[in-house]
Amino acid sequence: MDIATTPTTPEGNPEIADAAPTPHDPPVIRREDYAPFAWAVPTTRLDFRLAPDATRVTATLDVERNPAADPSPELRLNGDSLTAESVTVDGAPATWRMDGPDLIVTLPGERHSVEIVTIIDPSANTQLMGLYASNGMLCTQCESEGFRRITFFPDRPDVLSTYAVRMEGDKAAFPILLCNGNRVAEGDNGDGTHWAEWHDPWPKPSYLFALVAGDLVANSKPFTTVSGRKVECNVWVRAEDLARTDHALESLHRSMKWDEEVFGREYDLDLYNIVAVSDFNMGAMENKGLNVFNTKYVLADPDTATDADFDAVEGVIAHEYFHNWSGNRITCRDWFQLSLKEGFTVLRDQMFSQDMRGEAVKRIEDVRILRAAQFPEDAGPLAHPIRPDSYREISNFYTATVYNKGAEVIRMMRSMVGETRFRAGTDLYFDRHDGEAATCEDFVRAIEDGAGVDLGQFRLWYSQAGTPRIAVSQMVEGDTLKLTLKQTVPATPGQPDKQPMPIPLKVAVHSRSGALGAEQLIVLDSAEQTFDLPLAGPDPVVSINRGFTAPVVIERSLSREDLVFLAAHDDDPFARSEALQELGVAHLVGAARGTLSAEEQADGEAAIIAAFRASLADAALDDAMRGELLVLPSETYLFEAMATGTQLADPGAIHTAREGLKAAIATALAGELQAAHARTSAIPLDDPAGRGARKVKTLVLGLIAAADPATAASLAAAQYDAADNMTGRQGALMVLCSLDVPEREARLAAFYERYKDNALVIDKWFTLQALSFHPDVIAHVRKLAEHPDFTIRNPNRVRSLHMAFAGNPKGFHKADGEGYRMVADVILALDPINPQTAARFVPALGRWRRIEPGRAALMKAELERILASGNLSRDTFEQVSRSLE
Ligand code: PHE
Ligand code: ZN
């Protein structure tokens, strides 16, 4: 049976809309093969006759020989599923041929004008790359290689061109016509159609091109830049969403101001447009002057968005805005350099959010994300350096490694040279490479030159994959502490042997007497090194990797008493939460491995309970920080900690151990937890302390549920019924979803009824059920996949149900393999429709090698079944085959 064409969705048999037949073994592209393009394209003119199922595109490229490249009589223009209606050179019929998907034009001279006509069908574009239809509007997504689905073009980031665009279409269907840059002319044809002309003065690569045509309204507010330029800022949405756009617009203004102040970067056009679309493969896209956003990262109000959603909107708006300099003004030479723009821009958005919302809590959140998403990637079959050496499909390299570890690597540079010198380095980078397509090496050299630092050995962070592990030992000698650190960088696919890397670590040596040591930065740059550190008093306790200066795993066995001391007294709030995590990990991994004696089990629990009691009682903590301290290590993180060396992870045992610990905490602290729930419930929505309170409220509810489901259910139902905001409502529903109680169904139904017209909130409704620890979660997910509101064609929806389920440690890892089978079926059904999104499900199954043998065999069998189905996209083929190697 060919599963790829088996009807598994309400729409029935998913027809293969526009997928060209893919070679079974797609070629490998290598970084070392980079060569500049033979032709420059100083200007590009595009003319769009828009229609949902047949848009006619006329592209005129002025090309001239690139003196820096090997001369070639041919111009290779990339295409993907395109046919040329006509090709002319300098107004006359041209000599051209197809080479696979690409078009090759013979050009005799130094300089030519090449005109190509293509006709594309946006309504059939289910991949959401190129020009596609979403909710009646037309929009584009070109990064990385989507422009070649619009017209034939040198679709590579080092070909920069100035674009002039004319678009024409039905006025009723597309009253708003947007493109990059400035609108220079518009007109009405008087026959129901109208047109607009746009010009973008900044040369750009094709991946930054964007066009939007639709029935949209804007929330507008001008921003005046530091030099007095007035910028019209618009957030474009469908009329019914307008009331939920203020937060996005305000976030944009805050980002513009912050980038002027912190990085000295000013905006460079008179117009900044953001458009929200509901069908989008990723979070958002930084197209020059015309960002296209997933609605999820634009729309927010307290009734429909949680506090975390508000933060995510602010962070993504900032991220895309910051790309205007780190990405657009300076772009990437080739896609291997992706971290040049993404790592740096993630760092910039993290710094911005730390400044907006508080440094420690944001840092704890970012480290949690890194450990949940990047550490597993770095330890598995898909591990790659932040600057990869090869790929088959670049879409597969928009990873936590390139983005989040990329940000950590630049953050380390900043920690080593300090804020002021780092700024000198980034100033030099922006200055030196403005208008260029640059490399990671260019960035490192600019930091070296601008900040005055030698990053010779540090470059290993760009070339070596794998999370370094640092073994710690210590000895007291007189009034110094001798701290010995040994680093190992684990082998990763294609990289069996690693060199030691420079690892900056902020450390402090505290004393159990209560005296706190001063913080200092040490840099471990060989395999083993001993550092002499001053003692602050007797019984030293080392606080290490404070603020998470380096993305590494610290291996040490501090006594429980020392960890409890750090959790209560460290002056670095990050280190406090870290100590609690360490305490939790040590206990839970021991419990999951079954190596704890009854006494150790009891002592471990008692220490964690004492630490939780202290966090609940500590009047000096605000609830935002208290909330962080009450989060137990996630099952994914425990999975990583359990699967070290030759040891394997047992997801079932981890789940049981973690739930057991929650129950023990909740039994011991029943009174405190209920008091905390009552206290935080009394804090009103708009109180400045409200955010932290809402976080604590739901966390304690989740703990109570582990020991006393009936009490938790009635508290959760009351919290739900009383909620005047989405954070409280979703939190209550989340707790109810994992319980087998009568309150559950009624609240789920009420939630659905209340929000059935709001797609983003219905996504939450799917996710809450897919993530639950309810014993019937798999049956629930199967049933939800048949719900009339489910469609596999909308990425947000399939992520809200199936991607969430793939991250449900209990359901996905059900011992009989049913969870694995369901995810494999989704990959097979989705691959012909949207390969990019389908391939994103593969890593969950790819973790099989580090899992106990029973589940590992079941996961591997699913990967093999996917591979055997044949005719996979390049995206899915690459991920599955790497996962089986
Ligand atoms: N460049 C986008 C960002 O990081 C992400 C993206 C990649 C969006 C590919 C769409 C397609 O902001
Ligand atoms: Zn980005």
C-alpha cells in the first residue's frame, strides 16, 4: 500500500499538486565548491499579472559579465517546476535550453538584457514556497530557494540586484498591492483591475524579494529615526484581526529604537510593512521593507494570547527588524553561511528581550530552549557545525544549531571581549561589509580587528559539531582553590576526532559559611587545565558557567548540600536556577536508571522538596523568577542526561520518575502550593506583578495535580471559569487535559465554542490535547485529525496537532510504538504536500540510537518504512537517510 496517497485527511486523497519528480538520491552541495557567479545582475524588472490560478510573470534581467568569475558563454538561471513561455535576449529570440529544472541561455557578449515569461499557479502551490495563495490573498516566500518557483533567476544569495516591480490585478480581490521598497506609482485601469509600481533602492538577493496582494487593513504609526527620518510603519492584517495588532506595532517601534541605541543601526527606507498570513512554513521572513509573518507572531490581545505569546510576538518582530542590518544590508555569500545572519540576529533579539523583560528570566528561558532543541540535535544523527560543510536540501539547515547555538557562539565572543569592545567589532563588521554578501569568516575577522582579540582557535566553534563536555574537579591548597577542567568534544557524524576549543566560563567560589566569591571569567582552551581561584571562606562551593557563558555540559558531582546552598544563596539568579536543575537531574536520572537506594531516593526527594519550599517562601523573589525555580528539568533534557556515553535513555522510566517526584513534592507541600495558588489568583490582570503570578499559578496547579487530581481539577475548573485572560484559561485547561476527570470535557468544549472562529486559538485547543498526559492521548489525537477544523495543509494546524504530539514524551514514546507509527504516517502524508514541514517531523524519530532497544527498534522500523515508500522529497529523503546512517 502506498501510504503517501492513502486518504488520511478530511480532504481525502492529497493530490500531488506541483511536486516535480525528485531524483532518489539528490546531489550533495559542498561549501568548499563555492565559486562566484559568472554574471552580475545589476537590475531586475518584474511584471506580475496576478491571478490566483495563472499569474503571468515577465522578468527582465540586465546582466553583465562578472570580472571576478570564470568567464562562461552561458547564463544558468535556476528554476523549480517552471516552464518558460518565451525567452528573448536584447529583444530577439534567444538560444536557450533546459538542464533539468534550470534554464540555460547562451550569451555572446559582455552585457545583455534577458527577458523571460513564466506562468505560475499560486492556488496549486501547497509547498508555500514561491508565490502562493493564502486565505484569498497572494503572497510570496523566497528564502532559501523559492524565487526560482516564480521566475528563472540566479537564485543564490551572492547575486545582488536592484528590483523594480509592477503588479496588476483584480481590484476587488486585491485592493492592496505591496512589494519591497517604496511605491512609486499606482493606477486604476477602469476595468476592475488596478496596478502599482514599486522600487527598492537597496540591491538585494532574490531570497529577500516579496510581494503581497490582498484585502488587508493596516495599523499604522510613524517612527522617527535618530537622524530624523520619518518611517511609515504598517502592520497589515485581515479586517477582523486589526484589534490585535497594537502589540506588534509597539514592539516594532521598540526594536527600531533599541537597535539605534545598542548597535548604532538606523532604518534605511521611508516605509516598513509587516503582513500577517495564516499559511506559513516558519515564524516570519525579513524581506526588505516587507516582512511576511505567520499570524501567530503578529496577533495578540489578552483574551486570545498568553503572556508567552506576547513575548514571542515581541521577539520575532525584533528578530525580523534586526535582520535589516544583520541579513539584508549584509547578507550571506552562500547558504553555508546562514548562521552569519541567523546566529547574530538571534543574539540580537535575545539581548533586546533581555533588556525589555529582565535579563535573568529571559536567559533561563533561552538556555532551556537550547537544551531542549539544540543539545539533542548536536548529540544525534543530524548533528552539524553552525557553519555546515554540506547539504542536500538547505531547508533542512534552518536548525537550532544554526540559529541558537550560532547565537551562543557570538555571545561567547561578547563575553570574552566585553560589551564595549564587542560593539567596536560589530561596528567594524557593519561598516566593512555593508552592501556585501559576506561569510562567517568575515564576521570573525571584523570582531578580531574591531575588538582587538585573537579568535584563531575560537574558529573551531564554527567547524566542529557536538556539545563539549567539561569534567570538573577541585582541590584546596592554602588560600586558593585549584579548579581542574577537562574538556571533550564528542564525535559527531563525519567528525570522529575533535580539537579542544576555547570555552569561556564565568566562575565564582563561594563559601558555605555564606561569604560569596567575586565573579571572574576564565577561558579553558586546552584539553585539561587547572585554574587557581581565591577562596572566599571555608567549605568552598564553585559556581560555574554562570549566566551560561558557554553552551556546554558541565559534568560534576556536587553534594546535595552544596547544590541546595547554591539554589538558595548564589548571587547569580541564573546559577540559582541551574543548581536546582542539577539537583533535579541527578536525582531523576538516578531514579530512572533504578540505581538509587531507598535512602538515596528519600534524601534526593527531601532535598528537592526543601528547595521548592524555600523558593515558595522566599519573599525576596519575584514570581517571574520563582516560576523559573519551580520548573523541573524537562523530559527531553533528562533524556539527554540519561543517554550519556554508552548509556541509553528510557523515556518510560524518565516519565515515571518525573511524575513520581512531582507527586512527592505536591504531597509534602500541599498546603504551600494551595496557598501559592490562592495568593497568585488574587493578583489582577494589569498588575505589574500579574505576569509572574500567572506563571506561578499554573505551575503550582500542575504540581498539585500530580498528588491530588480531584483538588487540582476543581481548582483548575475554577481558574478556568474565573479567567479574564488567555494565560489563566490555557493554563487551567492544560492541567485539566492531563486528568481523567469530568471537568475536562466541559471546559474543552467551552473553549472550542468560545474561540471556534479564531484559528490561532483553535491551534491551542489542538495542542493542549496533543500534549496531554491523558492515558488516551493517542486516541484523542487520532480523533482530532478527523475533526472538521483539522487540515494537514495548514502548517500551523499540523504543527498544533502532530508536531505537538511528537514532542509529547509520554504519548510519542508509548512503548508499543503506536506514537511512532502515527508520526511516520503524518510524514508520509505530508511529504507530497509540503516537504519542508514534513521533514521537520523526522528528528523526533531520528533519536532512536540513544534509546533503549525496544523502542529504538520500533523507531528505526518507521524510518525504514518511510525510506522504502520511495519518491520522497529531497527534504525528507535527506533527513531520513541521515537518521539511518
Ligand atoms: N529567515 C527567517 C528568519 O529567521 C526564517 C525563514 C527561513 C522563513 C526560511 C521562511 C523560510 O527570520
Ligand atoms: Zn532570522
